[in-house]
Amino acid sequence: MSDLNADSPRSVLTQGWFAAVGDYAIAGGWILRGEALVVGDAEGGIYAFDGESGATAWERPGVHEGGVLAVAIHPSGSTFATAGQDGRILIWSAAEGQVSRAIEVGSGWVENLAWSQDGQRLAASCSRQVYMYDADGEEVWRSDDHPSTVSAIAWPRAGELATACYGRVSFFNAASGNLRQKLEWQGSLVSMVLSPDGGIVVCGSQDNSVHFWRRSTGQDSEMFGYPGKPSALAFDDTGTLLATSGGYAVTVWSFRKKGPEGTRPGVLEFHTESVTTLAFAPGAMRLASGGRDGAVVVWSLQRSGKGSSIGAEDVGAAVSKLYWRPDGGGLAALDARGGVMVWRVEPAKGRVGRSRAAQRRSAGAR
């Protein structure tokens, strides 16, 4: 499957397991406190795999007609929600793989799902509207139409929901649906991530830039120079490092002190095609990146945002999503051919370099 030697002692990635779903693996996540991995695919199937062995725990093919679009894991890990092109949301019991609630949202695609931090509310977006449900799936409120299709949703905190669309980021009271704040920008916002404390809002824009706001002051800034739309964004646990990509390289900005304004970002180069997904390890200065080239790379970062690769693998198809196990000891990659690959991740011992095969790959890409 790969020409990169993941078992090299110089890499933090060691062989775990491989499984496959029916079609393009769209989204997923770790359930049952990391004991299992759930995956939804483009055929509308939902699959659960044992976290240690990769054995199929249960599978439910074709439950979302047209395909799965989003998966959201409840903070407890004991339940999760899925959504798809069929305009439905399904709430599942993780252990048994049984649907506890089916919600008919409408005729449009339900593209975004997110549980609140306390697990008491589930937010979803369908076309230009946002819907709020309680933990049992009862609708609490729905928004008026946004100016365009909602591209992203996120929770700054349990009592507030953020949405992104053309021209603005909006903040709603989670209980009432009342609009609390609008941050406006003349452009199409295609992606969004919030700092862990909710104080910094970052969006990728259609004009190949990254725009961010500090909510406490309303101050906004912009980073230019991306070769494409920055659709991959991620904050670390501390909220001081922001990883972004709109091309082959990963650009990491530091929000320490007065940054990132007036500072130089770290630029991480390895991928030979566009980066599709980014994920920070929990509680560590480690970042994973996946790309259209099939490469999965783990980076060790400094506080400045600079870093080096400490492990690399090639899954053989475009990487769609990356998910760190909650304890940081495992990394899952989903790909466009339906592949599900999980590696064990060893603690770094000093400065760890790439395997020889990974170095050959990088040299050949120059």
C-alpha cells in the first residue's frame, strides 16, 4: 500500500490496521472513548471498526440515500450523529449501531453537524438555514435564511453557535436563536475554525486569503498569498498555533504575544499536491496533514510555528479526513477509495526525522 517505511525507528508512525468501506470515506471520528472508529461513506453507509484490531464492529450500508456528508461525535463518545444528501439527521448509539432518532430536516443537503461542548445541543446546517436540536433530537429553533449557503458551523462555547457564509460570520444564542453578533467581510467564506476559547475566529476566503477577527476588540486581519482557497484550517489546544493550507504547503501562524501580525509563519513542505485536511494532536505540539497526493505527514512544531516532519505514510489515494485518537496515541486517515488506515503514534524521542523512503519521495518532488 505504501512506499514509505512507517516502521522505521526514525518515524513516530508504526503500523496499526487497514479496513475499507463501500465508497469514498467522507467523514468519521473516534467513539466510545477511542475504543472504536466510525466512518461514513459516499454510498450512505455507516461503519464501526474496533480501535485496536480494525475488525468490523457493525456496519449499516445505505442508510443515507445519496451519501453521507457529515459525522459528529457526542462529547461522551457513546452516541453520534450523521447527516447526508437525503436531508436527514440520524442519531446513533455508538456501541450497538442502532438509530435512536431520525430527523427529517428538509429536501436540501445537510452539510454540517456539530455537538455543543456539553453535549446538550446539536446544530446542523441545510442550505441557507441553521437548525438547533436538543440532545434527544427535538428541534429548538431554526434560523432565518443566511445570505448564502452556510459553509461552516462551530461552537465558541456551549451557549453560542457560530456560522459562516458569504460576507459574514454570525453568532447565535444557542437557547433562543437570537443573533448576538455579526462579523462582516466582503467575500465568500469557505471554511472556519475558532480558537479553543472562542475568542479568535478564522475563515478561509474564496479570494485565496485567510481572514481572522479578535472578538474582544473586533479587530480583523488578513493573510494573503495562498495559491488556492484555504479550506484546511486547525487550531492547537492552546489557541496559539493556527495551521492553514490553500496549496501544497502547510502554513503555521503563531498567535503568541502580538502575533501573527508582523511575524513570519512556519512553512511546512512535503506534499506534492494540495493539502486537504489538518488536525492537531490533543495536548501536544504535533500536527498531522493529509493531501491529494495520498501522503499523511506528522509534524513536530515549535512555538514559532516552524517545524519538521517526524513521520510520513502514503495511503495510495487522496486523503479526506484525519482523526487523532483522544489520547493522542493513534491517528486515523480516511481516503477517496474508501480506505481506513490507523497507525499507532509513538512518543517522539528527541529530534525525529523522516524515513529514508520519505526523504526519497520529498527529493523527487523538488
